[in-house]
Amino acid sequence: MNVYVESNFVLELALLQEQHGSCSQIVDLAVEGHIHLVIPAYSLVEPYETLIRFFKKRRAIAEDVNTELKQLGRSAPYEEQTDTLQEQFTALFIRNEEEERNRLRNTLEQLLEVAELIPLTTTVINNSLQQQQQDFSPQDAVVYSSVLEHLANADGDDHVFLNLNRKDFDDPEVQDRLEEMGCKILFRFDRGIGYIRSRLNDQEA
């Protein structure tokens, strides 16, 4: 079974978000050889862009909070408390940023060992330009075109595409096209692991 995932899968693992446990189980199944994990190469690059946006937003918040704390610290009763809070707040943001960078790097290294990457070819890029004309964002157009390219050359008809982005992908035309190529799409990773295990049990029966 081919299991296609995209950048949200990577971020879920790296940032230890709500469904990271399900994502870890999917990776374990790939490591054990029960499934074939497939990822568009672009989806290993896009998480860095997302993380940088997160960091910029948090730094802006930190600057605003520190400005308010400095203002509050001008009042004698709060001077000592605000100094301590500023130090703790700054240290928390620095530690968080460093930890998330490290977890993303470790996640990418793990996925590179276990998953097949769909290369960003001329065909994929050309097809993604056409998909953008159908209201796909440029990023999701690349992901969708990558999955279609791989499906066109994949063996069998037991495939699933796990994708958190309902905005672009929860569309009857998109789902019908994937279904025609033997690929089911699911919009939660916890549903995805349930579906995968069910299909594996059917195959063993």
C-alpha cells in the first residue's frame, strides 16, 4: 500500500502537534515494511518556510510583551517581577525555537531514510501551473501534481493520500480523480492510521 503524505505530516511530527502520535505509528509501519510511505520532495522543504513564519510571529509577540513589561517595570512595586518575567519569557522563546529546529531536522532525517521522495520534475511543475488555474494554491498545486505523477506510474490500486488541507483538496473533482487512480483521500492522520490498519488486516485475512 502506498501512503502519500505532505508537509503537514512533517510538521505534525516535528512540532508534536495534536495528531503526531498517529503520524509516528504510520512511520513505524513504513519502517517495518508494512506500507510504502511516499512524500513529494517539496513537502520536505515547505516546513522550513512554515517554521520561519512561526518564529517571526513569535518574535514579534515577544517584542510586544517585553515592551509592555518594561513599561510596567517603570513602576517600583513591579520592577523586580518584570525583570524576572522578561528573562524567563525570552529564555522560553529561544529554547522553543532551538528545540523545534532540531526536531524538524531529526524528523526530516528519519523520513529520508524510510520514505520515497517524488522529485520536483519539469512535468510536475508544468502540471502544477495548470492546477493553479483551478483555484489551487501554488504550494498545494505542486503537492497534488506530485501525487498524481506518482500514482500514474504506481503498481496496484491500494493507495491513500493523507492531507490536512481541506481548503484545496476537499473537492469532488479532486477526490473523483484520485479515486479513479485507486487512491482514497483522508483529512485526518488519526483516521488515516485506522484506515491503513484496516486495509492491512483485510490483506492478511
